Amino acid sequence: MSSLSLKSYAKVNLFLEVLGKRDDGYHEIESLIQKISLCDNILLEDRLRDITILCPNREISIPSNPENFRDNLAYKAAKLLIERFNIKKGISITIDKKIPVGSGLGGGSSNAASVLKGLNQLWNIGLKNAQLQELGAEIGSDVPFFINGKTALVKGRGVKIHTCFAIPKIWLVLAVPNMSVSTKWAYGRLDRELTKNINSAKLPKLKKLQIKDIADNLFNRLEGVVFKEYPLVKYIKKKMIACGASGALMSGTGSTVFGIVSSKDDAYLISENLSNDQKLGVVCYVAKGI
């Protein structure tokens, strides 16, 4: 039996502007996305037929049972390749989850991208990255970014990827509350008034970024709607800065708030302070940009 082990990395949105809704139902965005070291571990194992999703983390809720794993993005990625290229075999996908589910860190999209890349290698399909990105766009907006895997300015519905950015190595504290925010809900709640005053996007225009540049220009258009419905997320951001982060922001549609710090030691200190705050009720992770 052939098998392949992969790392499936998370991301944070250092900048996220929503420019409006497209005719195809997706939203036009402009986002500077950074891959980070927090990751899931994925094992792909050939089987004679069918696609199975296994998740050994019983405490983590992802669609993995036979009744509902067809909603899993990793399943969709495997199914797309099998059908598109007439693959006459199946695959077992084991996902050891480390990235919190429904947290705005892109775990599901990252898993899908890893499965696309991994099966392309395991089954010798021979697709180039650009072709994999096109397939990934059929699964979800963040998938092409994870195929590319580099810090990138992403435009449109996530398919236009520009990677000409010199990003310094940054340390981050991730604070994840015991709640998730639906991506569909967040974009659905985004009032048209919020898109009238479009941000000038000065962060993506910078070619060489220092840590202070990043911290001073963090922006997420979706914070407004999420903060109204989930004030705890706003409070976590405020607390993150009070604990010493150079800047803080909600990632994606939330619920994770990340803080940018100057060193690994500072990151662990802030993480400990936030974890000990019973009012927050967060699980914290320390990660670095990669």
C-alpha cells in the first residue's frame, strides 16, 4: 500500500478588505495572508475503493463520519481528483487536527490543499501548481493560497495570488475562544454600508515590511459585524494588546484573535497571561510566520 504524510499549515489574515459581492455569490476581497507554523498532520493511504476520513482527535468536531464526511473539504478534494482524472482507486485520509475548527485559521482549506498536492504526488497525476490552484478554487476561496503556500496578497474570490512581499519572521499568539463563527453568516451579515468606505489597502502596497509596519496596519473589515454579535472576540483583542502585543487582529471571520509580538519569549508570556484569564476562556497557541 502506498502512503504519504503531509503537514497542513494554518494561516492568518494580516489584512482583509471586502470589496463587494460577486455575481457568482462569492465576495470580492483583498487580503494579505501569512502562513504560520501551527499545523495539522495528514496521512494519505491508498485503498481499493471509496474515500474515508479519519480523525483520531475525538474531542474535535469535524465532519468525519460516513454519514456526513462529504461536507469535509479534504473529502471534496479527493473526490474532485478521482472524478476529474478517472482515478480507479480510493484513499484513506487521516487528519490529526491541531488547527482549531471554525477559528478563521483556514484549517479546512489547508487540508483540502494538502490532499490535492499529496494525491497529485501519490498518484503521479503530474499537475503543476497553477493547475492545482484552479482545482482548489472549485473547493473554496482559501484553497489556492494554501496550494501556493507563500505569504501573498490575494484578490478577487481568492484565485489571484501575488507573492512579491518581503515579510519579516514574526511570532504570534493565537487566542481561540470556545466558539466558532460561520463564514457564511459573517459575510451574510456584512452590511453594504461597511463596503462604502473601502480601506486604502496601504499594507499590501508595501513591498518590504517591518514588524512595526505590519502591526500598525492590521485590518479586517469583518471585525465590525463579528464584534457586534460576539463581543467576547472584541474583548480578547483589547486584552491581547493590553498584555503587550504590538498589534492584534481577528483572523478571517474569527473567532481567533492573533497578536504580533517581537520574540518567542514574549509570545509565551502573553499566551500564559491570556490562558490564565478565566473571563476570556481561551486556548492559546504560539506560532511563527513561515
